[in-house]
Amino acid sequence: MNDKERNKIYNQYVEAKIPRTRPFPSLLNSFLVGGIICLLGQGINDLLLVIFPTMSEQSAWALTLVVLIFLASFLTGIGVYDKIGKFAGGGSIVPITGFSNSIASPAIEYKNEGIIFGMCVKMFSIAGPVIVCGVAGSMLVGLIYFIIGVL
Amino acid sequence: MRTIYLKNKPRIIGAYSIVGPKEGRGPFGKYFDYVMDHDKFGEKTFEKAERKMIEHAISHSIKKAGLKKEDIDLMLSGDLLNQIISSSYAARSFNFPYLGLFGACSTMAETMAVGSLLVDGCYLNNVVCSTSSHFSTAERQFRFPLELGNQRVPTSQWTATACGSCVISKSGNGPCVTAITFGRVIDFGVNDVNNMGAAMAPSAMDTLISHFEDTKRKPTDYDLIATGDLGKLGSEILIDLLEDKGLKLGPNYTDFGHVYFSRGEDTMCGASGCGVSASVFNSFVMRKLLNKEYKRVLFVPTGALMSTTASQQGESIPGVSHAIVVESGDEK
């Protein structure tokens, strides 16, 4: 038996032995927390429109995002968001609060290495790929729209 | 023949362990010499804390051995951080000659083996061997920031905040190192950095098989056979692998990583890190050897020799395990 075959058999054996996560509880937790975050966002949005009747809907959306981002960063700073994340999984990663957490957490982690080369450099180490893929994806979609428009 | 027998039987005359609060709550809690109140150990950064743990453990192990710092001929140490800074920076505060060794989580056996050989060969009188790991320094180097809200996979392990140190000497009383089997680097093609137990188990198998073949001993000839940090999954894999090769490990086999933390600490497959085997050996195992409850122990710390760069480039994870035999020994 050569090494390649041996490794293949071994990896198959390991794969069969790995403990599995139970999907149902994880999905439920994720749904609950994700739903609560979205509900919170909608609540903030509605509240803003009630308090400031002259505000445009677009400004209210933008302000809602700012409030959510602030809340998530604050909870990251006092060490609560990682506990929520441990419970919720994708439920607290996918909303914008997860994005905020992914920027705030390395900022806290690397502040000992200095403001510029520590915090500023590392701040986007997790969120960076999301931004790059987002921008690149939008460009691609824009290009397709443009071509369809020309045709 | 890979096993080396030490004729002059170097003695382990002083051992000391220091751990973090979470580790102190575990089953070995009462055996550790010192449990820190906080992972930062009064320092500004976790890296400085890890360094201070090594300094603390080394100073106290020398004191426990009844020696003075001037008596130490060589310090052997290693850890998980890039350029083994915890060890090297700790060595800066001592006046000993220093050898930095890296064997990932197998480092405790590596430092003890090299130290024992140097003493056995009558080149040196007293050497101090140590290693450490720290959850927060390892986490940031190998994984994600601490405050990131992500979930751990069921095969992952929790890096222990722990450090152990021992003094090996030509004279004095204490358990003696009688044989060493150095490990080969073994890679069975496991790529998953969250499943280090599976990556390291084949190396433990290789070393154990060589050891038993060379020495013509059976697993039952030992009071304790302990691997370092294979964790729950890894140790089960090791038992399976050895059974395939016709070697049956009995109830005298344990994996320190598997039993290191209390249940309910959310550590998935258990503990990992150099500090696991270092702290348990230098507290629990040494105590049992000293009161002769254990007569002969086979200590096999296991190391995963990967780096983040190699893993990102698609490399699989090589493992290494060194085995050393420690016997309770008669009074000299």
C-alpha cells in the first residue's frame, strides 16, 4: 500500500469517526437570535420614523445600521458578543452586527501591537475578504446589467 | 533500533507546574503547584504573561530541587509562538546557557530527552527543562481574535494556559529517566487544522510501536502510558490504530488532553498545547512517581508541526511524538 492510498483510507476512517453537530438545535438557535437581531433593527427603524417624522425612509435605514453597528461593537468590547455568537452561530454572523463584531474584535486584539501596524492593519483581517468579494461581486453584476442594457 | 537506554539514570529532582484559572478548575487542579487568578498574570499582554509563567516555573523548579540558579548548566525550553519567543525571552532573564527547542506540543518530552542525554553522558550536572502554552497567545496566532463571535467545531481542542518545568540532575533523589524513543515525523494527510488529534495519532502510533518492539515490553509493563494532547477523538483513533497493528492499550492508557478540563467547560475534544503534558507530568505524574504509586511511566507527548502559512498553502499536518520512560527509582 503506498502512502497515498494509506492516507485516503485513514482520512475516510477519521471522517466516519468525527462527532457531528446536531443540526436542529443549531439551526433553531441561529434562527432565534438572527430573528431577534432583525426584529431589533426593524424596531429601531420604526422608532426613528416615529421620533423624527420628517426623516426620509432612506436616512432612517442608514441610521438604523449605525445603531446596530454601534451596539454590536459595544457588546464585543464588553465581551458579550462572542458569547452570543457561540450560542447563535450563523444567526449572529450573517446580520450586519456580525460584520461589526468581525472588525471590532481584531481591533481590540491587536491594539497592543500599536495603533497603525497593530490595530489599523489587522482590523480588516476578517472583514476584508467580505468587502473585497462584495465589491468585486457588485462590479460583476453591474457589468452584466450594463451589457443587458446595451443589447 | 530507535530506543536509547540511559545507563546513568539521570534524576528528575525538582518539578513545578503553573496553570490558568480554567485549568485549575479541572481534575488535576489540586495537583498543580500554582493556579493563576487571571490569564494575564499581572502583565500587560498575554505574551508577556506566558513568558512570566516560564520564568516563574523555572525559578520554582530550581528552588524545589534544592539548587541555586548558579548550579544550572543549561536551560532547554520551547513553546508554540513564532520564534519560540516565550522561552527565549524568559531565558533572557536568567544567566544560563540556553537551547530553544521546538516540537510543538511534544516539546516537554523533547527538552527532557535532550536534557537527560546530556546529563547521562556526563557532560552536564543540572539542566532545567520547560515548556508552556497559553490559550490567548495561541488563539491569536493560529486562529481568530478572542472576541470574535464564532462557534467551535466538535473536533477542536482548547489550548491550555499552562507551563511545567523540571530539573534533571546527575545526583540527588527522584524519579529517573531510563529510556527514550525519539519520534519520526509522520503525516497521514490530515488537512483539518481543527482536528489535530487525528493528525497526531499516527505519529504516536509509530513511536509506541517502535518503543514496544525495541524494548520487547508490553503495554502492561507500565503503570501509566500517557499521550499528551490527542484529545478524545485522537486517543480513540490511536487505540484503533494500535489494535490494527496488534497492540492493545489497556486501562493504564490515558490521554492528558482528553481528561484535562472538567466537563461543561465547552472544550469539545479536550485540551491541547505544550502546557498540557508539561503541567500534568510535572505535578500529578511526578507526585505519583515520588510516592511510588507509579513505578514505571511511559510519557508520550504528541505534537502537530503545522504553521498557519503551511496550512493556508494546502499542506497537510505532520505530527511527531517522543516517548520517554520514567521510573520511580530507588533512593541513591
